[in-house]
Amino acid sequence: MCEFADIEHEFNGYEKYFRGKHVLCQCDAAINSNFFKYFALRFVELGLKKLTAITYADSRTAAGYGHGYYITLDSVDANEEGLVSWDSIQDKIIDGTIVVNDIYDGYFDSDESLKILKSADLVVASSPFMLITPYDELVARCGKPLLVYNDPDLRIYYNMRLSIHNGIFEEVASGDNSWLLEPRK
């Protein structure tokens, strides 16, 4: 699992790309994902329009669901400093205020996933995602930017250069372990 502090450090330079955007996070377990947590806690600070986190059917941990599900945040409750409490988000998931849509087949190329993808402004994914190559091709065909994070603890390098050389994406920005890619027009 990607560590929260690593994600926080790595995404520090990308704030301007998130403002006013619907961010879609591809996660192993959205409810437990540090990606979801990062964007949920910074929803106000980053000026997000919407946040959706998807867990696919074949994920190692589907947080007890056993199949795919997704969560969408349109707003969050923040204190006067604009800070969001993780406990309040979890409480709202438990009481149903934040809906976990578990009537979902959980496949990244399903009709419902494509509808969510097409509604998003920016996609965030991490490697190693076993289907990252077909996924990044799908993201590019939908014309969406893709922010790829490589977990430094896994020492696995996402071959985004292959996608660039194949003409799928061009690099817009990069960090130590991440790359923001735009589909080639």
C-alpha cells in the first residue's frame, strides 16, 4: 500500500492540476486507500469539484465487499481553517451519508466504469496496477490526463516511457516517483 506521507510529499507539486477538477482514483481498496484519504482530507484545500475512488472486482482487498465498489464525494465538512477530519468521513461512510456504491461489477472497462471515467477531469493511478497498460490506453482514448504514482517501497518502475514513445501520452510534469501525462492529440 502506498504510504500517506509519500503520497503527500509526491503530490505537493501538482496542486494546480487539481483545482476545480473531478478526480478519479483507481484504488485497490478505496475505503482504505491513502489516495482516497489524501484527496478527501484536502478536498477543500485543493479546490476539488468531485472525488471518485473505484475499487475493481479483482482487487486483493475490496474492504469486505468481495466485489467492486466506488465512493463519490461532492463536498466535505471542513472546520473554519478548511481542515477535514478523517474520522468524520469514516463516520459518514458508516452511517450512509457518504454512499458506497457496491452495486457495481468492478471492471475498469465496464459501461459504468467508462461513464465514471468520462465524467472525470483527471485520473490518478498507482503502479503496480496489473492492468495499467490497457488502463492507460483506455484513459488516453477518453482524453483524460493520467497522474501515475510509483510506490518507492516496491522499487517497481511504471513504464510510462513506453506509453510516451508509443504516442499515447506526453509528459506534462513529474516528481521523484510520479508523472502527470496528457493524452497526445
